[in-house]
Amino acid sequence: MCLHGITGTPFEVRPLAEAFGRAGFSVEAPLLAGHATLAALARSTWSDWLASAERALDALQARAAGRPVAICGFSMGGLLALRLARLHPDRVAALVVMGTPLRLRRFQVGAVRAVARLPVDFGRWSAASIPKPDGSDISIPAMRHGNPGLQAFPIAALKQLFDLMDVVRADLPSVRAPTLVVHGRLDHVVPMDDSLELTGSLGAAVIERLWLERSFHVVGLDVDAAQLTDAATKFVSRFVV
């Protein structure tokens, strides 16, 4: 199962999903709850995102005759993958998590949390959003604006993301699934320290790292995508048979 990031769509993980399909795996790559429009995302919660991922997990496992599956999550999708592995350890055989935010930058999180405390119903005010004037964080110029995700981050959704980060950080010592942690060296969104903390906090016996030297944040669509898909399919093949 391949999970996209906040404001994104399955397009962000399509190269991975297609690579797994070519390798003979059954694949699910759902559009997560709330991600059709800015207004819907502003009204959604991280529990909604998780519930939609759980439904996709149910569907995939039904197609796989109940066998455990692997989950590949990008950014916020990585948080959901880790949460699912904590909640359903018997159902998740392996994880690939890419550019997964655990803390982000303190001043950015603090500023958004301060705004979110204002006496405003941000869930009903999707215009209260942080735009993406330069598109997605991808080194390939044509792809920055070619990624068909939402073009802003609703304040309400960012607050939900930060709450999910808090939950997942507490989960990490109890996550036992073998995990491949991936990060773009030139990521401008999620600091490398978040992935270093992730590898140092997981309870898994098997933890491997892949640092993509030329990639920005959206690693599945960037210049090292072939290296990523090769490493991910080989890693998952060791644990999902």
C-alpha cells in the first residue's frame, strides 16, 4: 500500500506503486480522506486520514487472502504507515517511510500552533491557508508545478498534522516492522534530523536507511526515483512473500 503526503494525491507515489505492480505485488494507492479540495482538507482530521488508510489496508489484505502487507508512506503518509504498524502489528510485514516529519522546524510549528489557537473556526475557513508559490519541493523544474496536489496548506490541516506527529513519536518504540527510512539530502520541507530521530527511536530489529543525494522532499517524483523504487521493491520483497 502506497500513501501520499498532506495536500497530495496518489500521483506522488505512483512510480512506487507501478514498480511494485511490475514486481508482481497487489497494490493499493488511495486518495486519503479530505484531499479532494482545500475546503474538504480543512474540515478533515488526522483520524479521518487514518481511517481512509485503514480501509485501503482492509481492501488490499482482502485481495491478498489475508496475508500481511507492506506499507510505503511519503511524508504525512509515512506517519500514517507508522501508526498503522503500531495499531496492527500482525498485519504489517514491512514499512518504507520517506521524508517523514516527526518535528519539522520549531519556529514553523510554533507559529502555526499560535495562529490555530485564535478564536476562529479554521475548519470552516479554508482560505486561511499557507500557499505553495513555488509548487512542490522537487528538483525537476517541470515537475514542481506538474504535481497535481492542492496548492496550499490549510491552517486547520497543519494543526492536525502536528497532532499526528505527536502521536507517532510516542508510537515509535513499539513499531516492530522492518523499516526502510528514506530521505532526500536536499529536502527543504522535512529536516534530515527527523529521519535520524526516526531511525534511532524505532523498536524494529531491522532498520535500513537510504539517503537520496540529489533529491528534494517529494522523492518519488525526483531525480533519484529509480534508485528509490529499486531499493524499496528489493526491501519489501525480503519480508512480503
